[in-house]
Amino acid sequence: MRHGKKFNHLGRTASHRAALLSNMASSLILHKRIQTTVAKAKELRKYVEPMITKSKTDSTNNRRVVFSYLQNKDAIKELFSIVSEKVANRPGGYTRIIKLGNRLGDNAEMCFIELVDFNETMLAASAEKAGKTRRSRRGGAAKATEAAAPVAAAEQPSAEVIEEAPVAEVVAEEVAEVEAPAEVVVEETAPEVAEEEAPEAPATEESTEEKGEDA
């Protein structure tokens, strides 16, 4: 009976299940990606990730504990020398499951399970995405405020025009004042010239009379 047993038995006995997961874990560590069913991949994830965490501390005890599960010297060497360096700064989530669709024979759901830090294509794509700037609503509000500022500035000159109207009138008055004296000067100069010319005529008449008397 399976009272309280929530994990997936995978249709196998305990020894068969342990051997299956051990072989799959060794293959995943050596090849970095394997193809299997989704059910097996989910169980393999729970099986292999604690071993990867142990590999971050390279000690004799941790090597012996992991070897008791894997029983593969090549997998132990790869795990503690190469994989542990790659995942040193990752706090968990060392594997990724990528679904592929259903298998033709028995319609089983298939997938890839891989080590996250060894997929260079995905790492490059995530780095490029992180490098791009992100637009937010705050930026849109700032742009709306900047767009509204020229409109307000365009409306502001109406007040300036109202203030400039009296200035135009003052300039017109000054021009009128400058032009008016010119006419007065012309009118004043004409009589002066007449007055200056008028006395000369009597002077000539008197001189002729005096000449007549002398004669």
C-alpha cells in the first residue's frame, strides 16, 4: 500500500527506481542534457539537485556521499571539478525542463532536461535581454509632461502681446512727437526768412532816396 507516499514510483520497484535515477543523473552530469519523459525528468530534478549543492563544497565526505548514489567515478570527477565551478554563484535551480511534445508510440510527454549554466544560447539571450532598457509608465508620464510644457509655453505669449500693445502705442506717440516739431520748424523758419528779407527792401529804398537828395 502507498499510504502517505506522494512521490512518483514510476511503475518500478524501489531498487529499480533508484538504479534508473542514478544512471540518469550520471548521464545528465556527463552530457549536460538528456531526453526523457516529463515524469522521469521531474523525479530526476529532485534527485540530482541536492547532489549538485553538495558538490559546491569539495570534501572527502561529500564525494563519498554522492558516490554512494551515482556509483560512477567519471560522473563524480565531472561534478566536483567542472559543474561545481559553473554553479558556484547559483543558489539553486540548476536544471531546466524543456517540453518537446508527445511520443508517437505510447503518447508519453517528452522533454529535455539540462543543466542551466551549460546552455550558452540561453545565457546569451538572457544577457542581451537584460542589457536592453525597459520602458515604464513613469517614463510615459514624464514624456507627457514634457509634451505639455511647449503647449503651455505657446499659450504664454498671449499675455506678452497684451503687455506689448501699450508699448506700441507709446512708440507711435513718440514718432508723432518727433515728426510734429519738424513741421513747426518749417513754419517758423519761413517767417524768419521773410522778416530777414523784408528789411532789406526798405534799406534800398532809403538809400535811393538819400542818393536822390544828395543829387
